[in-house]
Amino acid sequence: MYDVLIVGCGITGAALAYTLSKYELNICVCERFNDVANGATKANSAILHAGFDCPPGSLEARMNLEGIAMAREICKKLDVEYRDIPTFVIAFDERELAYLQELYERGIANGVPGVRIVDRQEALALEPGLNPELRAALYAPGSGIIDPWEYAVAMAETAVRNGVEIKLSSKVTAIEKSGDTFKVTTESGAYEARYVVNAGGAFSAQIYELVGGSGLTQTNFAGQYHVLDKSQNGIIHSIVFPCPDEHGFKGILVAPTVHGNLIVGPDAYGVENGDAVATREPELTAVKTGGLRSVPGIDFRQTIHQYVGVRPNTQIPDFVIGESDICPHFVNLAGIKSPGLSAAPSIAKEGVKILNRIGLKLIPKESYVDERKHVRFKKLSDGEKAAAIRENPLYGRIICRCETVTEGEIVDAIHRPIAPRTIDAIKRRCGAGLGRCQGGFCGPRVHEILARELGVSPLNILMDEEGTWILSGSVKEDASDGTAV
Amino acid sequence: MEQQYDVVVIGGGPAGLAAAVSSRENGAERVLVIERDKMAGGILNQCIHNGFGLHYFKEELTGPEYAQRFIQKANEAGVQVLTDTMVVSVEANHTIHAVNTRDGYFTVQSKAVVLAMGCRERTRGAIATPGDRPAGIFTAGTAQRYINMEGWMVGRRVLILGSGDIGLIMARRMTLEGAKVLACVELMPYSNGLNRNIVQCLKDYDIPLYLSHTITQIKGKQRVESVTIAKVDEGRKPIPGTEKEFECDTVLLSVGLIPENELTRAAGIEMDPRTSGASVYENNETSIPGIFACGNVLHVHDLVDFVTVESQRAGKAAAIYAARNTEASPERTLTIRNGNGVTYTVPQRIRPAQVPKAVDVFFRVNHVYSNQQIVVSSGDNVCCKWERAHLAPGEMEHIVIPCEVLKDARDSIVISLADAEEKEITA
């Protein structure tokens, strides 16, 4: 019997597990995918918003600002890549200028530090990469860029080191309640718990329905991004938004990533599935046009990748946070759309507060782990590199040439508390395959290392989710009966 | 390990090995090749088909055989080869930073440096093919490595996008291993592959080649399930109503090669956007004195035989530089410009005083042509011309310009096709 069972191990579930793991509690997290952070947390803009955009008085507004402050601390403690960079929202005409003023006033109402409107000259002086035809810009220094995968993984790993159990490939199919006990049935087995928290991301409305909840409808919107090679990284040093169009989406942003790339996106279109990943034309080309309008210097011939993210929207405009009124001890942390990544630690804090208020006893552990180290070979000084290789010679073998990721880092990742078991999971943990050759060179080598370290046949190594097989068999094998000839 | 060398070659593929051997033969004493893989030979090691060496050795070899000849030559010549070692940076003063598991993080100093890092394949991300993002989409070279080096098959029903040589070779290779190759789909109205590969790898196995077609959709949540292709118009945009769907589990991409010049750019060497390689002089020297480039890192070649010859020139020049160990005084330099029909040239610059008798110039054309004249001109003067019955983008052209025709040229010369359409690409 668990004290708390969390459904979903994206950024929200991971932040909650991490926050709860400081207390004397039995906690379990059930994740539908075969790795943590594989839903909305995997594919988004990878930024921490300054907080001027949220409606004043909303949960989003409060939690965005609190969350970003907490994120800075967490990233320091858990060795997650994060960088403070400013945001610009740029305006080209009268309608957009009026919108800037509205945004500015919202920012002031939300208490966003340092937010102001800058004229064309100052905007271009602060950020020479902007389209010189702009008339004015909203400037907000309090934003940042982050590695969302590592942010979630780091919190989930730390939770595991503090005793939390994470069950992967455990899609929740039923939740029954008898007396004070929930029975949660998943694809990997059934578990009992006294409290259940819904951190289901793009599937949170479906999870809520399992306890008879209604009134929550998932209105997921997908968005496509282009990722550009590091050669484009110096073009801008800020997050750049246009003014939103008539549909109210924030529009196609241009932003550097902590990995040193540039991302351009997302557009917006409705999708039924919370795990939609398909890119489509002509929209993909339109995303480029949107990016070039803000930052004309982008060279899209240097594109290395595209991806699709799903905004886990519901019909309710704010986060949906609180105990269910029809099912006591079932807590929703649902509808966590943008700025959910920015707000995550604050959402978790609120979740803990709610659980405590409805009866969960919080006894702090006498000792718990609240630190984490990640060797990033390429970020070390020459002397540190030499020392690292002396200690572990595998740091001297570079497997991913584009991102300078060593065998030592890949082996480290495989032996961390939540073992990555797929090629893409390795990519998210240490960046191998993230670069300009997209794993063309390192893919087979990562494959070999994974099989060796996990003690399985290379035939069993997947690219990503279940069913994403890479190898169909060995050569010189008769396809009809599988035997070698 | 030693820290001082006459010539350090970065990359132990065919280009690097030929350059290193040539450096030794031309008087360089201490020559080091740094290779990132566990053995020298480069990508030839996974090219187990034959057809290599017809020009250089006048016999037909497999890729590994061709590589082995140069590995042996390097051994006999006393070239030091350091494998399983990655160069992480090259400085303009010829200091090279590298790492491996034995020596850790180290630097070596060299009088001259030859860049021979080869190229990489263009990916789905670079061409932004729309659709789902399942497993089963490989670059042809990655599939070749899995099959020929690791002994694993990557799928059973295959569609190939692009008709580059590696894609064509893999169409045959996968067929021989029991896979069904459904089609090879090429965006352009002609193939960039060698004609002999079209015949021997597609036609001989009844694999259809769809010219002026591209992939418009990939379906499959987990593994590739189907691919839709469509004919494209002259602007290379898909034409609605021409779609064909293929059920398959694998897509191989052979859509171009990109010289791998990250070290080159980081060193501050001037690049040529037309080749994506360094801009070089007649002896393969880059904009940084004493740093040379050759092979596919300089421009993508069709045949390894030509890589060998080019690399020998670079290796020799590096040895001469190392022996002289001073920078040449400034001298008259001619820039080679692209004229009509020409998309790039290598070298990009000529120092006539450095050219003994004649200079070899390599270039590519923008379309398929027949019965064309190649013209080298300076201002209004035609310096020299050549006749060609057939020219194609997939076949690198080579001319030898005699020195004496350059003596009156001022600042630049232009290479063009006499009857090509007005310029599309400028220097």
C-alpha cells in the first residue's frame, strides 16, 4: 500500500515525486511510456517564461513566477543545464503596439521583474539579431532556457534515490476506490494507494474520467518546431516572440537551446491524440516564414531536425489544480499546459499543500538526497578532461562526434537510478545523437553500448517506445524461419 | 607519445592515409595520422562491394582491399597511426588537441597539418520530410554499417529516397540479403549516382527508379508502415494527384553528403559555401598557412581514386611546407570564378608562381549536358577550352590548365560552359 500514487512522470509528476520524497512516505509513480519525461515534457519550447503572458490572478501567473525562481535553485542542486536569458516580444504595427502595452500591463500586474517596453533602437542594441523593421518590443529579463528532459529526469532520479518507486510502461487503465483505498490498475500490475494524484499531462482528462470525473475535456493542440545546427546559435541570444495572431497562440518563437542549437516554432493545430508526432506540409514551411519574420538572419539550410509537441490544453483556461469534488483523496494537477514547465516546482508545492490539507501526514526524513552530479565532458576544462580520463578511461572515447559525448557519459547514464534503455532515451540523457548527423554515426555505437551494458541482444534495443524496433534480424538469416543459413 | 611532428593528418580514411604516405615520400620525417575509429581505412571499411581502384590501381578492388593497400603503404613508409582517438580542436598555430582512452587529453604540435575528416550524410531532419517519426528511417551509410560491419539487418521491405551512390549500393546489398527493395525515389530529373551503379544496382534487380519524385508522407506510429511518394514539378513541389503509396518497414536516405568541417570552421579557416569545404589554393593549402585539406572534407568526390590523387598532392605540399617552415611571401593570386553551368571549383585560388607547369582544377556542373565546350577565360580573353561529349552533376569534371595561359590573367579567371543557360549560381 502506497501513501501516494502519482499518475504520470512528466515534469509535473517528477516535480511532485521529488518534493514528496523529502517526507516519510511510500510513493509510487506510474508512467505510461517506457521512459520518464516522454510526453509533453519531451517536446516543447524548452524555456522558462518570464511570466508576463498569464492572466493576472490566475494560477498560471502565480505559479510561473514562483516556479521559475524555484527552478533556478533546483537546477543548481541537481546539475541541470539552465541559462538566464531575456525575452523580447516584438511589434511591427499599431495593433501589435497596442498589444505590447497590454502585455506590459499584465506583466506589471503579475509582478514580473524588470519588464518594460523598449523602442526600436534600444531593442536592436540589446538584441541585434531582431528584425530591424520592428517598431518596439516588450523586454523581460527574467526568463531562461532549460533542458526539459534533464530537468524532469533529475527530479525523478533524485526521488528514486530517496525511495520513490517509478513504474515505467505502466499505463493506468482503471482506478477503483473501496473505502479509503484506491486500487490503480496499470499495464504492469495493480497497486493500492491512499491518495492518487493525476499528473497525466495530455492524458489528464482521460485519467480523471477513470474515477468518474467529468467536466474536463482535453483540447490538445500540436505545434511543430525546426531545430537548427549550432552554426545558427550566435544569431540571437534571447527568446523572441512575435505578437500573437487572432487565435491567441503565443506565436512562433525563436530561441537558443542550452545544447547550443536554435529552435523555431511552434505553430498550432488541433489533434485528437496526446501523443501526436507527425510533421506536415505546408505548415512546416510556414513555421520557417514565421521565424524569419522575427529573426531574418536564420539560415534554414542549417536545419537538422523537426519535432512536434502537444500542448496539453483543456477547455478550462487555467491549470486545473485541486482535490476532486466527486472523489475524495484524488488530486488533479491537470491541464498543465504552458507555462507548465516554468511552473512545475510551484505546482508540486501546491500539490503537497493540498495533500497535507486533506490528511496526508508530512514527516520530514532525517536525511535525504538533494544533490546530483552529471559529468559533461565537453564542458570540462582541459585539465579536468585529463583528470576525468585518468579516473575513467571511457571518458577518453568520444562516441557522438557532433555533440562530443563520451562512452563514459553514456555508461554513466545507463547506470543512473532510472536506466535509459533506448537510443532516444540515451539522446535525452546525455545528448548523443542530438547533433547535426542525428545519430548517423553514433547510433550503431550507442546501440552496441546499450546492449552490452544492459546485457541484452542488440535485436532487443528499441529506438524509443514499444514497437520501435531497429533491427529485423541478423544477416545471412532465412527470413522464413529465422535460422541462420 | 611524441609531441612534435612534421605533418599531422586528421582522419585515417583514404584521404588521410594517402596524404600521410605522400608526406613521408616527400621528405617529412615524423608523420602522424589521428583516426577516430578503432581502425584506419575510414568509410571504405564498410564498402564491401567492388569497383574501387579502377583508375588508380587499374584493377577492381573492394573498399576494404583499397583501404588495406594504403594502410600497408603507411606502415611501410613509417607513418604513425593513432586510432580510437578524436581530435577536438586544431589551432591556427598547428597545435592539435585530442583525446583517447590511453593517452587521455593531450596536444601535439606540428609544422604542417592536413585535414582529412571526410563527410557525413544529409538526414531526414535536413530535408524536413513530413510525416510520422517512427523507427526504420536510416541514412544509407548507417544501414550499411549495421549490415556490413555489425552483421544486422535493418528491415525487410525498403524504399530508398535519393539516388546517391551509397543508396544505390544499398539497394543491391539489401536485395542480396533477402530484403525487398520497392523503389528508389529521386527528387531531381537525373540521378546523382554513377551510371554503372544505376545499371548494376537497380536495373539488374528490376528496382524501379522514380525520377522527379519525392516522399510526401511517412506513416507508422512505431515502425515505418508506409510511405507515400509524389511526382514533383519544375520547382520541386509535389504535384497533387500523382501520389503512390508503398507498404514498407524501412526508408533509406541517400540525399547528399556534407563535408564535415566543424574543426575547420572552429580553427577560423575560410570556407567556400559552394563546396561546404575550405577554400584552397592550387596545392590544397587553406587560408591558414600550413593547414591543408583533401578528400571529402574539401569537396564530395565520386570515386576514391580521385581522393587518393588529390590527397597525395596535399600530403606533398604539407611536407614541403614543413621542410621550409616559413610562410611564403605574398604573391600574385588568381581567384577562380564559376561561369555559366559551373557550380563550384576546387581549388578556388591559384598562385601562378607556385605552379610548375599546369594546375589541376576540379568542378561540377548544374545540369546534364551533351556536346559542350568548357571555357577558361580572363576578362574578354579566352585562355583555353576543352570539348566534352557528356557532362552531369553527378560526375566531377577535371581540367588541367597550362601555366602559360595564366601569365596574362588579372585577379581572376572564369570557368564556364559555352552553351549553358544564363547563370544560376554565382561565385
